[in-house]
Amino acid sequence: MFAAALLFDIGTTLNALRGIDVAEEEADVPPVAQLLLNNAKAELRDLAASILRDEPPEAPLAAADLRRVMRWRLAMQNAFEECDSRYGTIYEPEITAPADDLIAVEVTFAIPCGSDSVLFLFRYEDGWRLVLDWERNDFARVQEANGWFAWHVSMPDVHGSFLVVTSDISTSCNSNWQWLRWRVDRVNRGGRQAEKIAEGEDQVYVGNDDFLETEVTPNGFCVRYDTGSADLGRLVRNRRLDYRVDGRGDITRLEPVASTPRDFLDEWLKEHNDERRGEIDEPLRCDDGTWQVALTSYENDDADETITYFFVAEENGMFRMVASRDKPCR
């Protein structure tokens, strides 16, 4: 009876979303669409939880049952049918068992210019319990939705805890430059909600293949993506963020942060919120063994150029900023 009521609510909500008339590339999300999207996500979460209530502890079996029943109930409501409206259609849920005691439910909604996804992670501890609910709500622009969504779960550590890395990219109708957001949570035992370990955001270029890659282990994670460069002669550079996570949840960035002195300067400027942009010359070796990397920058189109020479030490493939000045080493 409970599940049937939820089913009716989801069908009503999706039909209401389909009745919202917006332009094909409308970036503003009407307030009524914001409310209905929030409701639909809550109803889907509750529907998944209600189906799992009597499922066995074996994650693959429970996931298969959930996939079958949830798909059937949503299909009855024509949830998967495309319609002329920009809202009201969802794609078939991706339901998997990433571990022996974990079930992941990913549901994606169609919105103008892209999509909006949610992730529900259930863990078995005296029954299937929701331990991670990752969604974005109340967004007034489609750019704020959970677009291009991806996630990965690590193997368990010695305490039975998992790390979960999620990433999403802003939705836009006509640009290869978007905004990347990533987050890492840890799922512990005891039926508790996941705890946030780290998060970050940055500009990302989506015009290349393999523009984003994430990895996660029980004790660390990596985020790699194409982003802007301080060197105006380069369209993009690939940024690599490697972190170790300790038992307290503290993170430490790991070396190397770059593979060349030139890339190291790019990363150093970004880490120090230095917004200088210009031309970065090829590195030169100084007599003392350090690398000289010159940056020619301009404050505006009419200003004279300013050349700054950065001196970078290299040891075993890792780099360290030594100094910067307005004169070269030779």
C-alpha cells in the first residue's frame, strides 16, 4: 500500500513537470519546476527504500529485484517516454551493487540543455539503510544541476569504510568551457550518514576526449581534468589532484603535482590564487641547476609587458619554487 501511494505521487509529479512550457534552450528554471524536481527526487528515494525494505542482505540479489520492480513501476507511469516538454522525463535508473553490502541507485532527469542526476547509496546493516543521498536541489539555473554526473566507490578499508567520489559538470547549451564540481564522502559502519571528506570546483574544458577522470581507493583519491592555463598560448592543460586520506578524514596532497617545470609554474600560480596571464617561455637551465621559467604578462591591452622569471628546483621528478625576480639567471 505504501509503495502504491508512492507510485501515484511520482506519476503525478512527472505529469506536472511535463506541463511546464519552457523554450528549448531556456536556462532559467521556473520555481514550480524547482519544487517538482525536488519532490520527484524524494519520491524516487522513498520508492527505492520501500522496495528494499524486505530484500535479502545479498547486494547482487537485492539490486536485481530493485532494478526489476522499480523499472516496472516507473514504466507504468510512462516515466521513460520522451515528451515535448523539457521536464518530466527520466532515464532508466542505473542500479548496481558496487560491494557485497552496498546498492547504488542513480536516476537522471532530462532538463533543458542537459540532465540532472541523483545518487542514492544503501548499505545493509540489519536492513537496507540509506547512507548517501547526493543531489542538487532548488537550482534556479540549469547550470547548477548535477549534469555529466559520475561516481565511483572504493574497496572497503580495514574498518569496513568506503570512500565515494562524485563529480558533476555544469549544464550549458553552447560552450565547451564549463564548471566542474567534485566531492569525496566516506561511508562508515553503524548506519550513519556518509561524512564529507573533501570537495572542490574549477573551470573545465569539455571539448576533448577523456577531459575528466577520477579514481578512488580505500585511502585516497585522484581527480584529473582539462582546465585553463596561465599561458595564453595553450588552450588547456591537464590538472592532476592526488590526495591521501587518513583515519581522521584529513587529506594530504601528494607529489608530483606536475610533470614539467612549465606545468609546475602553471599549478603554482593557481594554488597561490595568482591571476597573472600571458606567455610562458620554454624552461631554461641555470648554472646552479634550477629551472628558469619566464612569464610575460599584461595588466591590460595598453599596458607595457612585465616579465617575471621564476626559478624552480627539481628533485626526483618533483618541483619546488625557489624564487621569482625581474632578472634572468643569464
